[in-house]
Amino acid sequence: MRKILLFSFAMLGILCLYFISFMDKPAEINLDEFYKYNGEKVRVRGIVRNKIGSLIEITSYNAIGKIFYEKNEEINYGDEIEAIGKIGEYKDEFVLYASSLKICRKWYEESISLPYLLENYEKYVGLDVNVTGYIYSTSKSYFYLTDEYLDYKIKVYFENISVNKGDKVFVKGFFYYDSYQASFFIKVNKPYHGVEKYD
């Protein structure tokens, strides 16, 4: 009888702890709902579009949100992040003051094809990308990347070209749009960027 009573108390304790942990979990909200949760602890998720000092701008489903987080050295454009913190005001807008932040997916972990990049450019412009394609031609400071059928082509600025025409490669760089020439290009100019042969 005593064992049953102890077992019942133990189970009740476990259920109480589970309930408390469930209640402490902040609600996940959309980025365009910050104003509804002023002063509340929430959780948000999105893709990093911009980073200036401690301020990180993320997007999700065409909504934009801003997060303050001090320790953001490992975060890059294009990373998918999740942040938990309190909503507050900053310069006439609502922002998330994050107490914790985790990187759910790094930008370079997902490789996309050149046709997919150019057909879905609005999702990737202004972000670091990892694109697969074939070397079409090379010059001293840039090369052209194409798809296997030569239907799509993009200029890639890269100083240390060690690839040959026809090589299949991964290009890890920043995806730009040039409004003056109405064209897209990729720059490989950060320490974490590069061009690698596809094996």
C-alpha cells in the first residue's frame, strides 16, 4: 500500500513538472503581430535579412521583425533562427529583446540549383546563398555559372578562380540585384564564402 502511495505521489509530481514546463513555454507568434504582445514573452522564427550591431532583421511569410541580441557573431544573412524574449518598443516600433537565440539552419546547409534561385529570386536577394551549377566561362575576377541545359546564367565575382569550364561547382556567396543593369549577380567576398567542386 505504501509503495502505491509513493508511486502515486511520484506520478503526480512528474505531471506537475510537465504542466509547469508547458505553461512556461512562450507562444510562437508571427512577425507582424509584435504590437499585440507588447511586454509579453514570445518566440519567433525567421530568416536573417539584415544585421547591424545587435539589431537583427528577420523575415517570414513576407512579414519583417526586428530582434535585439548581443551575442550574434555567428549569425549570417540567410540563416534561419529562432528567438525567445520580450516584446518592447524601440524608436516607434515593436521589437523582440531576445534572451535566447538559436540557429535552426545555417544558410550554406541547403544547396539550391541555379534555375531555382533565379525563378525564386525574391526569397534570396540580399542573402548568402549556396548554389550549384556549371562553369560556363571564366575571366580574371569573375566567371559565369550556368545550369546543365544552359538556360540560366549568372555572373559570379570571385578573385581566386581555380575551376575550369564545364566543372560542376557549389558557389557560396552573397546574392545581389543590380537595379541599374536589371541583373542579378553573386559576390564571393567573405571568409565563409567560396567555390568548391561538386564531387
